[in-house]
Amino acid sequence: QLFDLNDDQLRTVRGRQISMIFQDPVAGLNPVISVGDQVAEILTSHLEISKKDAKRRVPALLSAAGLADAERVAKAYPFQLSGGMCQRVMIAIATALDPELIIADEPTSALDVTVQAQILAELDRLRRERGTSILLITHNFGVVAQIADRVAVVYGGRIVEKGTPETVMPKPLHPYTAALLATLPRLDALRGELPSIPGSPPEMTEPVEHCPFLPRCQKAMSRCRTEPAPPLEPDASGERLVACYNPMWIADDG
């Protein structure tokens, strides 16, 4: 259990077994240290090799992340690279030690659409070739539909629905999932205001006794207001999990 590890033990896990790709690739890199030195640092931190040997491995790692002219990139500084190139550097760092899990936090949100597709293709290729699991944190349902095997919908710090994209997206069970999907712009929609979810997200500094989506839910009933937050349980089909007393596609009963 990760919660039982001390700081020294956690340092051996970070980067080697679990690594992370951050949302803003430019901010995630040190602007005054060369790209090569930053990639080499992950190697010297976990492997018993010299800095010189680590730097010899850097071009191959950058090339594996889809960067052309890796020797030049290794000598460059982050401010000399584009956002897409910086994100590929982050991918090189994250995959340098073949971790079991990569946590990718909105890895394409700061990039233009063309580069987004390239980065997603790169992550998908690495996943298939190396067998690495990727935990992708995103608000982009297009990305979810494109590469996810499983999807967990989170609201107020809790998983409210879990299943495959093929089951969750066409017919969501949790009211939040349904409301979120309803806000997506449609090409066939009439002109007018874009749909939104009324209300505001919960304050994460305050404990929530009931379902965190209760104040904004259009399907809330008396049970939702009197009982603790519902547990995550299998639906009738057993194909997915939902945390709701009154899921979508079930008639309201008060």
C-alpha cells in the first residue's frame, strides 16, 4: 500500500514504478536546465550509473518519444522548444524506466488540436508496445472515446460511475455523467446558448455527507437528502458501476 510507505520508499516508487505527465509541459520542465540533463536525472536517481552514461541514453529516449534530431533537442532548453516538443520530453522522462503506471493529467489541454492528436497517438503506441498502464485525467470525452479501455467519472472527489466508453457514453447512468455529456456542443444543434449544469461544484474543503452532486441534481429524491452518499455498486446488467439511488433510465419515485 502506497499510504504505508515512508518518504524514502516513495522516492523509489516515483519515476520507476509510477510516473506522471503534467498538464502544462513547459511549466513542468526547469527552464534553466538543459533537456538532456533533465531526462538524465531520472536515470541517475534510480539506476547505479554515472551522469555521463545517463546522458548517452538520452537521445534514444527522446527519439522513442517521437522527437526528431534528438541530439539537438537534448542540448536545448525548454524555452527553445514548442509546447508539443516539451510534452514529448515529458513523455521521455515518464517512460525512461518503463514504469508500470503513467498518470497523465490533461496531457493535451495546453496544445493545439493537431499536436493533441500526435501526443495521444504517441501515448497509445507506448501503451501497446511497452504494456504500460495509463491513468488519463481529462475533461475531453473525445479523448476518452479514442483511447480509453475503462472510464471512471469523478465528481466531488468520488467516482460516481465506472464502465467502458461503449457503455457509459451512449447511455450514462449517473445524473452527473448525463448532465456533463449534455453540455457537449453538437453540430446539428440550433444556434443559441450552450447548455450548462446549473449550480456550482462542491467546496472540497468541507466534508460532504450526502451525494456530492445532490445540490445540482435534477433527479434527486427524498432518499438522497436523508441517507449518506450512495456506494459504488454494479448496475442491473453487471457491466458497470454507479453510485446513485435514482440512476438515469429509472422512473422517478419521489
